[in-house]
Amino acid sequence: MHNYAILNRQPHHITADMCPGPTAGSDDVCILSGLQGRLPIRVELKGLTAADFERILTEPECNMIYQQQQLLGCEGVDLVFTPEAVKEIAAMAEQINKEVENIGARRLHTVLERLVEDISFEAPDKVAEVGVDIVAATDSDSSSAKQSAGGPTYVHIIDKEDVQVKLADLLKKQDLDKYII
């Protein structure tokens, strides 16, 4: 058989020659799953930008910010992110990915965890304090407390400055392995 013999064959014979195991005796419809992972495919990806991170944080119905709000809501904390804070979270995630290690959108889990870490540990104490304050104060006097159907709620607002302060140490932890010869 000469070099051009493969061009004269039927398509299912060509795929059987290229990947003999999964395609032997199968329909053309089933071939794709058999070829998956066997043929080299090269794709070049670029890093996520701050705009991409912001979309990930805000666009999905059950986005990561909503998940954190609901999680802390179970403890009686009403977590509020300002729009500036969301933009700063996205910008910091992009910067950390560039300087430390590019792990893509998974970086947002680290960033949000760092932001709400103190709040989640202090939540029971804050809600207990608010419960006492609500009894002693009127609604107009207390801006960080409100009464909900399930009991007192502590309102915590995360703004741009909070993001910068809590995430500053993540930027300092750079990967020094790239300097080792």
C-alpha cells in the first residue's frame, strides 16, 4: 500500500486507522467520544481580566457573592458588597493571578474566603450584640442592626477599603521558585 491509499478510503476506515480501539465497528455518531483525548489538540488560553472576574462575580444567578451572602445569612449576618468593592475584588484577583500563580477563576474562592473569614468567625457574637442593641435602641439609632422575621440581623458592609486591607498580604506572597537557578 502506498502513502496515498488512506485518501481513497471511506471516512469510517480513516478513523479506524487513526484510533483503532474505540472506533472499530461503531457508527459515525459514536466516533467523537472515542476520539476525545486521543488526538492532540492545542489550545492557547489567555488569563482572565478584571472584567472577566467581575462578570463571574455578578452575572450568574447563584454567583459567588450571592452564595457568601446566603451562607452568612444563615448566621444572621446581612452581608453587603458595594459595587466598588466588587470591582476591587476583580482587580485584585487579576493582579494576584499575574504575580503569584495563575489559577484562573478559582482565585475568587481564595479572595472571597479571605474577605469573609473574620466575619464568619465573629458572626455569632455580632448577632448577639445586635440582639441586645435592638432591644435598647430604636430603628433610627442603629444603622448596623435590623430586626428580621428570624430574629436580629447584623449588617456588614464590605467596601473598597476593606478589600484592599484584607487582600494586601496575598499580593506579598510571591512565588520565589522562579528565581532559583
